[in-house]
Amino acid sequence: MRRIYLDNASTSFPKAPGVIQAMSTYLAENASNPGRGSYEHAVQAMEQVMDCRQKLGLLFGCRESRNVVFSLNVTTALNTLVAGLFTPDDHVLVSGVEHNAVMRTVHLHRIPYSVIPCDKQGRIILETIPSLVKPQTKALILTSASNVAGTIQPIREAGTIAHQLGLWTCIDTAQGTPAVECRLEEGVIDAIAFTGHKGIAGPQGVGGLVLSPHLAKRITPSVGGGTGSRSESFSMPELLPDRLEAGTQNIVGIVGLGAALASLGKRGDQDRTSCNRLLSYFLGDSRIRVIGPKTMEERTSVISIIVEGFGLAELAYRLDAEYGIQTRYGLHCAPLAHQSLGTLQTGTLRFSCGHATTHEEIDYTIQAMKELLC
């Protein structure tokens, strides 16, 4: 049976051109640790890591590539950010569509928070932000796009309002990149958490933070260990990225991410045109309710639906078992978003296109849906 992969919001498949070859070459011909030796292969590994940092700096508007810090994933990056900047005596604002990567993190670290309400499309209501600010409020933490509804958030407008109120703005770009432009900007955005394995189409196991100069000076490490620098001291080095990169990083993943970034501007918008084709079908069937915006201008290539009179778990199972179409059913690790969107009791069936999703695959999916719902 053929495989139609429509779960790119979970992780991308296939990976970007060059990713597998770059990772395989590194493992077969190098496999050295950067910063742990002065021999040729260690230096080559360091150059590959530095190249990836520079590419990420260009993507996210960071002039100092040392302020690009790698981690296991965006969730680890968000934990580093929250634990390194806030205490239980502080307070932050979050949106009503945040992923558990944010919500469980603030709960784990006992950071008080208030939720910015969203409209029916899952877009934050900007006008409510000032009323939620308290004397101890330090920051706004906001996803650039919902992983449930695909709704693109007004991150620049929100960041500007936050700064006018004396707050930092921290953006989770896991679902937005590369569809939603997000760059560090003084007076707007101070920190960006990213992942490499979704829209960028790199490998799993690598993400990180991009920090403005003033947050780079303030953030404290929550993990200690070897860095290959300042080894005479039991304290973590002051200089970034070493201060936040204890232990051996996922070098093979970083090499793969560098390859994915190199092809990012060459892929076109096939994911969006394919998604628009699917969206048009869903909007034209009265039995199907599309959650979130009804146009591609307001959303990423993620569509969640509810089908009248049809169990979503069964529908997801049959799409896979009978047609080889892989989707995701459930709450998508974002119960707060479902609460805001009114789908907490049902969950949604989510279709998410990627850079390699073809129109033919979408037409096949549409035909399968028609047959199942007949």
C-alpha cells in the first residue's frame, strides 16, 4: 500500500534534500566532537556547527551567532528559557492556544501565568493584554501558530504591545517556521524557541533558542556539565553558547539541520498550495467543520476537522488502514487550545502538509474521504 504522509505538524517526512547524506557523511567520515580536540576532524565538526548557527542567525534575525543555543528540541529550549529567566515570584502571559511545551513548562517550574483569550478562530485578542498584566509580570510567551487550528498569531503586534507594557516577548516557532516570519527585533521580540524537525524538515533531536543581547546576559543555566571551555572552573562558562550547552550536543542532528536550512529557500510553497486544495474540499462539504481560519492567508499548512456523525478515531484508522493516509487524531498535546476552540471533548482529526506533499496525493486523500463519508 502506498504511503501518504499528512502528519508534518508532528514531524516532517520526507526530510529536506541533503539531510540524510550530510548526516551519513558526518557519521562515516568524521563523528568527532567539536571543542573537545584541536585535531583536524574536531575542527571540521566545529565548522559545521558554526555554519548551522550562522544559518539560524540569518533566519531568525540574530546578528551574534553565539546567541543561537542548541538543545534537544523546542520543549527543552522552552524549559531552559523559563527556568533561566523566571521564578515563582514572577508572572507571565500565555495565549489560549499554547502547546503543552509551554503549559507544562510553566507548571513544572511553578511560574504563575494568565491566559490571553482567543477568538473563535484561535487568534489572540490583543486588546485584552493590558488588563492581564500585574506588577510582577515579566514576559509574554506566545506560539507563532497553533498546532491545532493552524492559526497564525499576530506576533509582532503582540510583541509591540508587550514591550509598551514593559514585558519581554518570547516566541515558540515550532509550528510557524518557515511559514510565519519571526525575527529578533528590539522593542518587539526578545527570544525565539525553534525546532529543526518540523517545517525546516531537518532531523528529530535538535532545537534551540535564539536570544537578544539583553536576554543573553540575563539567562542562567539550569544544566551543568562539560563544554570544552574554561575546564578549570566548576562553574559554567559565562560566554554563550557554552553557558547553555552542557555536555555533548546532537552534532549529527545539527549537521542535518544545517543541510535542511541550506535548502529552505529553494523548496517553494508546495505545502501551502496542496493544503489550500484540501481546505477547499473540506469547506465545500457540509458534514465537515474546519477548525480555525477558512483561508490560507490566516493559517499554516495545518487543518483540523470534525466530521458530523463520524467518529474521528475510526476515520483516522480507516484512512491509514484502507488507504495508507497518515493523519493524527486527538488533542495534539494542546488541551488549552482545544478548550479555547471548543473541541476539548471531541479532539480533532488533523491533516498537515509538508514540502513534499503533492497535489496528486491531496486528490487521492479527497477521494478517500469521499468514499469513507459516503
